[in-house]
Amino acid sequence: MIQQPFLSPTDISYFSRHEPQLFQCWDSLILSERLDLEHQLGQIDRERLAYQQQLLNAPKALPIESIDAFDSVHFSGNLADELRGQQLIEQGRVGCLLLAGGQGTRLQCTGPKGIYPISLVKRKSLFQICAEKVAAAGRRAGRLLRLAIMTSPANDLETRVFFHTHDYFGLDRSQVDFFVQGQLPFLDAEGRLFLASPSQIAMGPDGNGGCLTGFARSGCLKKWRQEGIEYLQVILIDNPLADPFDAELVGFHQRQQVEVTLKCTERAHVDEKVGLLTKQGERFCVVEYSEMPTSEREAKGEDGLLKHRCANLSLFCFSLPFIERMAVNKQQLPLHKAWKAVVDARSSKEAYEGFTIPSFAWKFETFIFDWVPFAEEAAALIYPREQCFAPLKNLIGEDSPATVQAALLRRDREIIERLTQLPPPDFPFELAADFYYPTASLKAEWKGKKVTEAYAHSSPNSHFEFE
């Protein structure tokens, strides 16, 4: 039986009139390719496409009045919040969403960024580091903790295979959910759709802002709510210092009775490429560094300090009823545009004779921080950078494997010093994830224990790993 077209004659007529370049290879396509192209066109939200095209002609809007948010934030270090949050985790009321849709292109890594080996000694991947933290947090809580992983169409299969091949790094298969983020079409310099191949429309991931709607659409939201989960912590795969089950964060979030909490740190320097926490009236919001005028981004107060001192780290705690409300209202986020190089992944250009792909195009994304202004109540909690932020972005220089490994070692030295109450080892090592979520027995075992290299090598059950 011949499959029926996905588009009505009216839809075909619309795209034929307004986007005729999409049909330039139509006559050479076989039936399955034509149906595939029709299916893609049928998935395009024409209202959203019109919005994308309008953004190209609109003048770049200045951000809302950038009010300093520093006086409205709270600082981490509250033991009562940590104890409250640990109780919530032990009660199974907290889950984690890992945003892992990125590729490792800038790291010269083929495949998902999460497979990149980054730990100092064992060369554990970003995925392994995160999974082992979830497992360790679960051991301390005495229960399996929920983890959802948002992938992209480009890396979904490889991500699932990677976890399966490595037996989920100690997690139970039942506690892990996967879902795929959405896509938005690229636009060329004239604001038109274009093809990536004769039967494929050029598309790209729609940004991390779609994580909440994707979480709801996938069925995870409904399932998790039925299991009694009330709070969702969100972390990024390229930050191996991110804590998937931050007890203080969720304890603070519940005590403040807010819908969204941002986990922030102070900006390292004026040119740091991070979103800046500001306020619109009484509501928090984040302005992307590239979208804030240089004069405002570099502005200083009378005290000589930067006016906007809070850096957004894309670490959040959301209340699930807030996500439900956004999903029910079908809330759309604003789009952010960027002029980017288009990767031509075709293996045989001879097969597409006379067919060209633009070298650059407009890419559109949503950002997760744009959910914050929709919250009736939001709060921000500032942490020391060395505890929570070591982004892996580049192969060399800033935010590179070298800087990340140095940050991981500093954090491990801090943790072992706190547990032993003795100076940390002066040789390279890495800790097992259990040290990040220490049980009472682990604390008792390591209190007052001086760690030497000879001791560590002679102790096969040690949590230490060495070069």
C-alpha cells in the first residue's frame, strides 16, 4: 500500500508559493524521500517560522532595565537548608534533569559531548561522572533517585547506546529516562528555509529552553508526579562540578516557597561569557552576555565593583507544578538568533550536483533562563565558584580540559580536607562520587585519617584513584 502524503494540498500549495527552493530536487526524489520531506514540512510550526523571520528584520532590542540583582540574592552555607533538602531527597521528592544535547565538535570529539573523557586519573567521561554522582546520592538517600536525560536528534541513539554499553554506570535502568529535544529550522541570509540534502530541511536543536516542555511532552512529568516527585534540579552535561542532587539548593527552594531557584556565582571577570542575573521590577531575569550592551555589561558601581555581579550557571531547581502550568498554558519562550557556520555533513557531493548549502545561516534557540520571569516567585542562591562551576567548552585555553581537571582536583582536595580535617594530599588524585555525598559511616571512617601516597597505593578498597 502506498503511504498517503503528510501534507494537505493546501499545505503543499503554501510551501510551494512561499518556500519554492525546498522543492528544487523534487523531481529526482523517490517516493520515500518525497514523503519524508512532506513529513518534515508538516512538522514546521508556521507561526513560529513567521516569528523567526520577523526577528531577522527587527532591530536588536535592548534588554529590559538592568537593575542590579545582587542585593536580592542569598548565599549558600545554610546547614538547616541542607538538612531539609536531604530529607526531601530521602523521601523521593527530588529528581534531576541532565541537559545533554550537545556534540563534542569543539573538543574534537566525535559524538555526544557527554562521552568526552575528562576526569584527572581514571579519564571518566562526563556522562560517567554525572551517573556515578546520582548513584552515590541514591546510596546516601537509601533509594533509587530519578534521572532524566535530554538528548538531541543528532546524539540520541549514540547516548542511549553509550549508557547501555556501560551498564548505566551503576544506575538501575529503571531510574533513567531519555527524551529528545525539539528542532527549529535554519534560515538563510534572506530569511528562507533551505535544504541540507535534496530531501532534508536544514534544522538544528531548539536550545535548552525546550527542556521543560520536552520533559512534559515525553511523559516524564506525569510519571514523576505520580511517583511523588515535587522538585526538579537541572544541570548541564559540560559542567562536571554540577551537583545533580544538591540538598541545600532544594531545601532553600522549599523554605522560600518559590517556583524557580537559580544557582549562581559571582562573575570571574568583566568579559566572562555568562548570562547576567538582573531584575525587571520585582522579578528576576537573565540577560545573555552577548545581548547586553557593552557599557552596561562593564558598568561599575560607586564601590568600584561590577554592577552586575551574578553569573547565571544554568543550574536550577524548578517546582513541578510550575512546569505543569507552563505546559498546560503552552507557554512559548522568546527566540535568540545567532549567525553561525553551517556544517556540511554530506559524504558525496557528486550525488548532489548543482545543489548548494549556505556556508552561514541564522540559527534560533530558546534558553532555559527565559522561564524565570514566568515564575510567580523566584529566588537566587550564590555559591562559591570552585564548588559548582567548571565548564568544558574549548580544547585549549579557558574552559578547556586542563582548567576543568584543575578545578576537579581543587574540589576533591577541599572535600578530603573537610572529611579528614587534615591537609589534603599534594599528589594528583580523584575521589569516588561517594565522597560528594558522604554517609555517616564514610565520615567516621575518614575523620583524622592522614592520606599518604604509600597508604593509598597499598589500600585496594580506597576511594582514591591515582595517576
